[in-house]
Amino acid sequence: MTQFPFGNSVMAQAIRDFDWSQTNLGSPNHWPESLRTLVGLLVESEFPKALMWGADLITFHNDAFLKILGEKPGALGRPFSEVWSEAWDSIGPIAVRAFEGEATYIEDFPLQINRSGVPEEAYFTFCYSPVRDYSGAVVGIMDTVVETTRTVLAKKNDAVLKRELAHRVKNIIAVTSAVVNSTLRTSLSLEDARSSVSRRIEALGRAQGLMEGGLNGITVTGVIRDTLTPIAEDWSRISLTGPDLVLAPQQNMALSLALYELGTNALKYGALSSEKGTVGLSWSASQNGGFSFEWVERGGPEVSPPKRLGFGSRLTGRIVPAYFNGEGKVDYQASGVRFSLNGRCM
């Protein structure tokens, strides 16, 4: 008898080699002509397809369906409900409807599956179609399917990025407005205002640049070095002590603004304005999400509290701490400025 099914595909050969006597189908020589026809069409198709035959939903599939199965044990000749047991609560009712004569088409259907030893959520667009014999009775189900996991996740990530972008733009506008308004109110002259606004907006630009690498933020050390590099000529006078901690992007921006304000003041009036002055930065995080940060200046000119509080004071005392749901405080000790921030990591 001519070999069945025709073709040199992996699954055509697997069907020929399979011991069908262990199933209720028996030898392929005695299969119904409708089953033989469907199997022949199945293995010739380049589109992922699976056939569930009979009340036991015995599985046939083509080469393209192998990618859907992943590392699952061989599905050929096994009940489809057994092959996809972990997802049967979701797809079983759809199969029942198909066996009752009702076709179903679903796009981007989420399923919790296990095809590599690890549970995963995957998405599929598929159609379960009733298969009828020559008398019109439903004898099986044809599953035509394509996996859409990458597309769905890409759309979700795109939506997250759009929301994040909108949020960032709002933050930038709000902070820029605060910088300009506060600086104008506290500046002594138009030239002083122009210079201060320019410097602070440049600082905002650098802070925003810290977030271009992704939504997961960068380490505190990275924020410090990127922000203070334009200010600090001698890093031997600046000590950093703290864990390799990653903050949320919005907190990176807030911390960077505070660092720039503290750093420029230290360079003009504080520890970095003298040859022997030093700045110590330290931070820590607790297991429950707490975050602490300190900036301590030593060895600079004697410090006294400012006669009036400007934007810098509001930035370190109110704006930045708000991003950490915490409190910020600047102490103008005679030995040097000390800034402390206590809050929470996002």
C-alpha cells in the first residue's frame, strides 16, 4: 500500500512511525477516509495546525505546530486535553463547543502554559472548527493557531512607555515652571535671574538624561557621578558610601536636581570652594523599602544660615523629598552644610 501520509516533513514521518495500535484508532490502513484526508492536508500545511480526533481528542499536528508545543513531551497520539492539561480549564470549554458544532475564533487569547518546565503567560490567536464526517456528524476539531505573545507584549510595553512619557513631560513642565517662577521671585537682578534659570534648566536636562537608558533607573552612584562630574574637579575630595541601589526614574531626577543644587553651592561657597574641603555622600536602604541619604561638607569656610530662602531651599526641603514620600532637611552647621533625606524607594 502507498505510504501514508505523503511528504518528507518531520510529522509526516512521525505519523508513519507511530504505533497507532496503542490508541483506539488502530492501524492507519483502517482509518476513516475523512481522517486520512484531513491528516494528509494537515502535514502539508505550513501554518500551525492541530487536529483533535474522536471523543478522546487524539492529537495530530504538523511541523509548524512544534514551535507552539515548545519542549512539551510528544503530543502525537495523545489526548489534546492531556497535552495542554495546565490550560484545559480555559480552552476545554471552547473545545466542547466546537464538538457541539460551534466554531470559535479568538484573538490574542491569554493562556497560562508550561512548555519549557517553567509556567508562562502566552497569547494566541486561534480558531477551533468542528470537523464532520460524510454524514454530517462532528468527529473532531481542527485547531488553526498562531502565537501572538511578542506582539501583545510589545503593545503593552508601548502603552507603558507612552504613559511614562506623558508623565515625564508633565513633570518636566511643572519643574521647569517652578524653577523659572521661584528664581525670578528671589533673584536680585535680571542678569542674576537669567544666569540662575539657565544653570538650573541645564541641571534638569542632565537629570532627565539619566532616565534615557530605560524605565528601571540607574544606581545612586551613577546619578551622583553623572550629576557632579561637571562640578567636581577632584573626586578624591568626594567620598561615596552606600549599596549598589537602583532607584525609580522619577527619584533619579529628583536626587540629581538636589545634588546639582548642593554641588554648585559647595563649589561657590562651601567645602569645594577651599583646597582642603571635602564632601561625604552616604545612603542606605532598608528591607521594608526605606531610603536614607546624606550630604555632609567638612573643611570649608565657616557656614551660616542664608538670610533668605530661595528655590534651592524649597527644592531640597520640599520638592525632592516629595518624590521619596519623605522629609528633607538642610542644616547650616559652622563646620559645613549637612543635607539629609529620609523616605522610601519606589
